[in-house]
Amino acid sequence: MNELDSQIGEYKVTARLFNYISKLPKDKQYILYKQLIKGNVKTELFKLIIDLTEHEKIGLLERLGEMPDEEERIKTINLDENESFMRENTRKVCQIPVKCKVEDRSFKSYIIDISTVGALIESNDLYAVGQKILMALKLPNHPNALELTGRIVRSGSRGIAVKYQDLKRIHEELIRLYIKNNQ
């Protein structure tokens, strides 16, 4: 075995990993990235910023200055299969701790976006659309935990999108009040 063969053998696993990752869809690459950095995105961003040239840093500052403020109200359009019209729902970017159960798997996470019809829950795992989910969360404006049920309507790199099912009127009002008071 010559020196070149030993060098290739040394990087064989790395090459296979590069090949595998390059074939993954972007959302799965993002999930893998979050798992590799153990969710510490801020530290990894800081490391990337340090390596930027001064010109690139100024360009990044300009782009960040053009981004909308996180506290702005986010509007989404809900296209429900059972409805023939479009309905607009006010959503709130948040970080509410939530305990979830999907089939026989329980986990703790955060709701990162909430509305009166559904929520986006941070997750590195993918789930099948249509699966039932049980959620327990505590809103800052209410002393008791809310126990909600829903169905997963989307699962991707940002997490799992849930549409509530059989939402009690009091829970809907508490969520609406939370959104209104935290704008």
C-alpha cells in the first residue's frame, strides 16, 4: 500500500459522510446540523461571524437591520380542507414550554409560534402528518396548565405544526388574550 492509498483510506468515512449529507434534503440537513451542535445555534453563529471579513460583517449587519422585528405580528392564512374560504389568524412568536405525547412517545419542547387554531412546536424529529398529539402547556397569563389535543399537519426542519382539535372555548380565549397582551 503506497502513501496515497493510506491517505484515501484515512478519509474514506469522511467522504462517505459528505456524500450522504449532500444527498439529504435541506430540511433534514438542518435537523442533522441542530443535532450535531446540540441545539446551540447561537454559539455556532458566533463562530461563523468571527471568520467573516470586515466587509462581510458590515453586509450582514445591513441585512439584519432590514429584517422585521421578531415582536411584529405574523399573519398566516389557514387553508382548512373543510373550508371553502380563507381565514386569517394572528400568530405570536413565543417560547412556551410544552409537554407532548405522540403515540407512545413523550417529549418536552417549546412552542415557538402560537395562534388560536394551532401551534408550531420545536422538534428535531419528524412525525407523520395526521398523527394525534397531546400537549400540556402553561400560558403566562393563566395559573393552570392547558391540556390540548391536535393533529400534526406538517413536520419539517422548523418543527411540527399542530392544528388543535376540539379546542375548548375558554382555551381559545386564553390563547387569544395571551397573543393580544404580548404584541
